[in-house]
Amino acid sequence: MAAYLRVISLPEPEYGASRAFGRVAVRADRRGEGLAKRLIEPVIAKWGSEPMVLHSQAYVTSLYAAFGFEMVGEPFVEAGIPHRTMVRRGA
């Protein structure tokens, strides 16, 4: 498997969103091929009218910003990696 994206329904809304990206991962030797974008596009097409939230590793926030996600809250560290919470308000 070269890339993976998981969308989850949240039991409690976060920043007004009940749906979240639970994980987006691209194998290191396949990064830079646009695989994450190819996975995100159909998710936005299907649920783009709903608010969505994700916890992005800080170095890839521009990927999600290109899909309308905006940073909210303060930076935080998860598993030793700097992260930012990002929200897409929906259409």
C-alpha cells in the first residue's frame, strides 16, 4: 500500500465538525507523487458540505490549506511530532 486515508465520525463534535480525517499516510518512498491529494479529493467531493476537522503534522498544513482547511487553536505535540488542528467549515 502506498497511501491511506481514514475518515471517522466523531462521537463529540470538535470545532463544530462531526467528521474528521483520522489518518492520512503516504509511504516515504512515494511522497511527492500527489497521492494524498488524490485521496483527499473524493472525500471533499462526498462530504465537503459538512464541517471537517483534522490534526495535521505541522510540516504538511499547506496540503490541507489547499482544500480549505484553516488552522485553529494552538500548536501541540502528538507522538513527539508538532501538530496543528485544522478545520474546514464546509460549503
